[in-house]
Amino acid sequence: MPSGKHTVAEKAWGGVFDESTDRRVEEFTESVSFDRRLYAHDVAGSVAHAQMLAQVGLITSEECRQIEQGLDEIRQRIERGEFPFSVELEDIHMHIERALIDRIGDTGRKLHTGRSRNDQVSTDLRLWTRDAIDRIDRRLVALQRAFVDRCDGDFDCILPAYTHLQRAQPVLAPHYWLAWCEKYQRDRQRLADCRRRVNVSSLGTAALAGTSLPIDRHDVARRLGFDDVAANSLDVSSDRDFVLETVFALTVIAEHLGSWAEEWILWSTVEFNFLKLPQAFCTGSSIMPQKINPDVLELTRGKTARMIGNLQTLLVLVKGLPLAYNRDLQEDKLPLFDSVDTVEAVLELAAGLVAGAQLNRPAIAERLDRGYLDATTLMEYLIGRDVPQRTAHGVVGRLVGEARKQDVRLADLPVESFTAACGELDERVYDVLGVERAVRAMQSYGSTGPDQVRRQIERWKELLESGHSGPRTDDEANHD
């Protein structure tokens, strides 16, 4: 098979080479097939860099104007699908630079003054990641709103809550909806914290040692909306912590989405029959005409595997890499891009699915008194009558055992059973039995008690209205 060679004269780095690059090497080392999605951020970074070069006198104002105009035209060509890509130019950075030189001549060759592709790609990737974090945060807010919007209408619905997939205690439906809001809020907090380390400018550190030219890195950072400037050129040229951290945060989001999907898959089965999924988010069977399959939820659960794989890929990629830049880091983009795309795709559907699902209230209510969900409340009733917790636990356990043998509820046992089990029990015990009374008895902060849940619903409405993504302050907790 012929090797196929291309002249090194066309390469930005080709001056020292006597031999042309093998075509197979060009195909093996290219990244433009996937890093072309950085084009808008590469243009933005280059415009800011050119403006800084003009500010410090390394290029003229007219040259800066030509560069800005040329870059904008290139960006528009890419967006219209009119821009040619080829493996010979390796990556999106060289494509844009070559197109600029072809358009404005030697002035275009001045753009790379005081920078390297090492700091250029790091800057582009930080800008792209910052935008991705902001988009995902907005989608998480939309999902939280979908849960919060259910709360008022579902306030009178009581659900069985589970541990070990065994019925444990009763909770209000909005308490369950808000549990997911709390998880996604921690996801938002992780993203917000991660964004602080993403939003640090690499531009101007050049290859690894900085530059002897009088550039102003802080000026570029301000133009690009960065909060800070990397302080060590050797470190930042190889730093991909921000990629690892972003993909970790996205993987936790995927884990939460997968857990939610798994639970709703169970809830939508005939065996649970708690939930009717919107048919627009389901598919059917090619052979079984009765099937309404929760494929969106199953794929949501399944895509978690991809996310974990992407994170592992990145962790292994950077393991043991020496300072500073190594070409291995070209492989950081595909796992990052795929993780962002995957989470965005799931979140695009999740809010609509939450909004469109319907609780099967009759089926839930029909079996709500099964599982002795009021047992813990009865135990705490005894504690309130000065019975030690361990003693009370044993008393209620024996009463549940008796009720199970008779296949009745605790509330169906005769008063003699209660008085025989514990002298502190009499006919007043029936005032605390039953799932409705068990829910009303809850009063601790963050519990499923109606007053507490109403406060949490209002808190969440205010929180989402304000756009706040940080951790709760002591004042907020005390206010609740």
C-alpha cells in the first residue's frame, strides 16, 4: 500500500524537517475530525489575543482589525459548512491560522506571536468546557423545576419509601420529588466549584516557559471572561485537572440520573404500578403488541456506563505523564465531548418525562397500608412515653410479628395485644397508627412532615427563582 507523502513546507512546524510527513502519520495524528467543534472558542481566543498584541504594541491597530475581520469571516464559513478540512493541517487551530494567512497574508502570521498551540488548545478547551458547564447547569435547573412544579398538585399523595427495596416508612410525594432536587443541587454545586478551576486563563504561557515578549496575560483573561490567570507556565501547559474534574462531576450527574431512571422503571411495572409514563417518551415491541417500554429511562440508566468509561479513560490517560505537554493529551477531548453530549442528551428528555408522568394514586393507596410503615412512629410514641429506644424497638417488633401472623395491620390488633406488649400502651395507641398519622407525626427539620415539606417547597421555589447554586448557608437553614 503506497505511503503517500506531503511536503513539510506546508506545516507550521516544518522548518527543521528535511523529510515529508508520511500520509499514514498525518491520518494517525490528526485531531480536526473531532476538535473542529472548538472553532468558535479558538476564534474568540485568537481575537482576544490579537487585541492584546495591539494593546502592547506588538501589532498595529490596523493589523488587529484585519485579523479580527478575517477570523470572523472564517467563523462564518465554518458555521455555513463551507470551510474545507484536511488531515494535513492536523487540528482546528492550524486550519484557522492557515485560512487567515491565505486571506490576509503576512499579517495573519503575526497572530501566533507570544503563544503556542499548547496554551492555545488549553484555552480553547477551557472556554468550551465553561460553556458546557453553563448549559448543563441550566438543564439541571429545568429538571429541578419539573420536580418542584409537581409538588403542590401531589401534596396530598403519600408514598411508601424504601430501604433495601423493602417498605420502610411513608412519605409525602413532594418529599420524594424534592429528594431528587437535592441530589441535582449537589451536582450543580460540584459544577459551580469545578467551573472556578476551569475559568483560569492559560493563554500566553506559550509552549511551557512563557515568552520574552511584553504580552499582557491579564488583559487577555479579562477579554475572555476568565476569573484568574494561571501562575505557572510549566504547570498549566500540561494541566488537565479541569477536564478530569468536569467529567467526574458529569459522571456523578449520570449516576443520579441512572438511579432515578431505575426507580421509575420499577415504578412503571405492573408489579409496582405506581407510575404511568408519558407514551411520548416510551417505545413499543415489534412482536408483543401490548408493550409500552420505558426505553428512554433504560438508556438513561445504560449511558452511565459510558460516562464511567470516559472518566476511567481520562484518569489512565494522564497517569504518569511527565511535565509538560505531551501529545497524549490530544486524546482528552473525545471523552470530554462524549460525556458532555451524553449528559445533555439525557437532561434534554428528563424534564419532560418528569412533567408528563402520572402517579397511579388508586393503586398506591390500595396497598399503602401494607408493610407496617407506621411501626417506627409507634416506636417513637413509646419513646415519648419514657420507654428506652431499644426496649421500644423490641416491643414494636413483637407487635409487628403478631400482626404478620394474623395478616392484619397494626391498627387492626386488639387493644389487649398492645397492653400485653407494654404497660405504657392503651387505647390511645390508635391515635398514632396509620400512614397518614405517621406522616403528620414527623416534625424534624428536613423530614416528611407536612409543615416541613411545605417550607421546603417554598425554599425550592425561591432557590430556583434566584438561580442560586451554592451550598445552603446557616441563615437559610435557620430560616427554614
